Amino acid sequence: MIEISYIISQLLIFFFLFSLNYQAINKNFLDSYKFNYFESFSISIVLQLNIILFLSFLNIDLEKIIKIFLMINLIILILNIYHLKITFFKEKFLDIKFVFLFFISLLIFLDISHELTLTWDAEKFWFLKALNLYHNNTIDSFTNFLDLRSPFFGSLIWAFFWKLSFISNEYAGRLFFAFVYIISISTLVQNLKLPKLYKFTLTFLVILATYDYNILFSGNKEVLIFSFLCLMMNCLYQISNQNLKNENYYIFFLIMTSNLLIWTKSEGFVYLISILVPLFFFLNIKINKKLLILFCVSFFYFFKIFIYKFYNLSLDLKSCCYNDFSAQGILAKISFERIILIIEYLIFSIANNFLFIVGFILIFFSLFNKKLKKKLSYLYIILFLNFSFVGVIYLMTDERLEYMLKTGIDRLVFMFLPVMILLLIEYINFFKRRLII
């Protein structure tokens, strides 16, 4: 019973921290930009995670990071109360959406606390880095680890919310992964142009369809990639539907989420490219805004390289699985048998996921409607690029191909499921009048 009360307290900490409206820094922002309930949470999450990440670059220990973080949020809280007064609390905690989020989150939190399992990768790499930070070592201590290439952001967040809790067990950090997972899906599904009951129902169904403890909450970082892609899909939807009033804010939000994607996992940059390509060539936004996005994303990427070099972390692409990048070595890996094997595992992975099956059925029928096909074209490109990247990743491996496919392809494919969620939403919205009738 005591542990359950601690879990509930952790959930309330998340609700309180991420209910803080950072737009309160400037009163004009509050008046100019209006976001729905879930978007306001997701914006706060992305901004606060960026603050934690940038504080870690100062090479200070976790206790100092938490103290600075809390001081910043205290200032934001004061501004929220000053500008929003009692509505700050009423809008966040006296709403049916709060009840929905609370109970869904609590159910998943209890499942995480009950299972307490870690995958091999999480146990050997990510958890050790989280434990290192939890004991107040700084990021320069990662030079003592065997795995110097992988970004440390996932472990940083794990350690941060483990320490910022009443729960002594490491799973306290993993509870945040569940919270951001639920918020990100809810944010994306809010784009459904149907009554609240339909939105709650679809959110619940998407959570059921994507819920996989082994992939999401056993210590891997795929859950963060999935969640950040959900938030970026929300931005793409708003921009593609010409939400001109909030367009600048969605572009800013997209840029800040891109930074988190780059720092979460090496594959994050690959998924980011698949989003930027249709953004540049298929969505109707001004060229100066496109150049701004390109500049900011490039800056964040090169800043990551600078941080890696500054703290003597490895940027070497070679590993146990990728050694030979010579022209001769690359050509030797390209064979009909390897390509067929990759396609077979891709099909098997897709067939095991209900959302992918539904998504490809919708894609097939959308091809017979010119307007819908044009509207969904940017999502077709994202899917094509993602599947192509997955194919290339496995085609270039020097490790036993079938072993690599068995142990990793489900996680890689799972991470870009948000594209299918948005495709389903676009499809429903396109035919919403017929569905309601």
C-alpha cells in the first residue's frame, strides 16, 4: 500500500511539473498561442527535457541539475499563478481529461512496478549509465564505459526522475517513460475531428495496440523515440493543415523535439531526416521558415559532435556490428539473398502489429481517391524513407544478418508507428461526415 501511494505521488509530480505553462514567460504568448489540454503538457515536457539536457552539458552532477531545474520551475510557477491565477489549477486538474490520463497512467505505472524486467541492452548499457548519473557522476565519466557512441540522454532522464521521486527503486525513472508515452499518443489523437468520446476511445485503442512492455518499459530508449515522433507528427499535421495562427510555435516545437530525437538514440537522426524531407518538399510553408528549421537542426547536430569531442566520447561509426565501410566491403554485403531475408523479416514484423496492418489497408484504399492520396503523400514519403533506412541498416551490418534481424527489427519498426497513427487520423478526418452519418 505504501508503494502504491509512492507511485501515485510520482504521477502527481509529473502532472504538476508538466502542467506548468512556459508561455507564461511572456503574457503575449499566452494571448497569441492557444493549445489543447494535451499539447500544453507535451510542450512543457519537451522544453523541460531540453533544459535538463543542456544543464548536463555543464558537467555538473545530478543533484545540482535538479536544484537548478526546480528553481527554474519555481519561477515559471510564480508566473503561471500571476498571469493565469486560479484558472491555472482549474484547467489542468478539474477536467475529464485529467481523470482519463490519471487512470491510464496509474494502470501502466503499476504494471511497470510489478514486472521490473530489463532487456539485455538496457541491463548492460543504459541502466549502468543511469546508475552512474544517479550516484552524482557527471557526463565526462562516460569515458570509462565501453559503449561511448550511444547518446546518454535516455539514461540521463532515467536517472533524473529516479532521483526526483519518493521511490528508491530504479523503476521510478521508467515511470516517466510511460507518462510521456501516454501524453504523446493523446496529443496526436486530439487531431481527430470527432467528439471527445471518440478521441478517448481511439487513444485507449492506440495504447492497447502499441503496448509492449518489452519494447517500451524494459529500459530501452525506443519508447522515447516513439513518443517524440508522435509529437513531431502532431506538428506536421498542424503545419500541413495550415494552422497559420500557431505555425511559428509548432515550428519551434518541432525544432526543440528534433534536438531530443538526436540525443536519444543514433537512429533518431535517421528518423529525423525522414520527417524533414516531406516537410521541405511537400508542406506549404515559407522558404525562410524551412531554412530556419534546417539551420537549427544542423546546429543541434554539430553541437552534439562538439559535446562528444569536448568530453572525449566516441564518434566512430564502427562497432561490433559495423566494421567495413570500404566500397569493396559495402558491395560485398549487397546480395539478393540478404535483401530477400530483410524483406521477409520486415513483412513478418509488420504483420505482427495491428496498426501497421490497418495502416497499409488504408493506404491501399487511399490510392483510389486522388484528393486523399495527395493529402497523405507526405506520410507515404516518411514511411518509404523509414523502411528504406531500416533495410540499409541491416544490409550494411557485418554481424550475422539473421541474428541482427531477430533481435532488433521489431524495435526499429515499432519506433515509426506514429506515422500510422497519424495516417489513421487523417483518413478518419477526411471521411468524417460519412462516419458520423
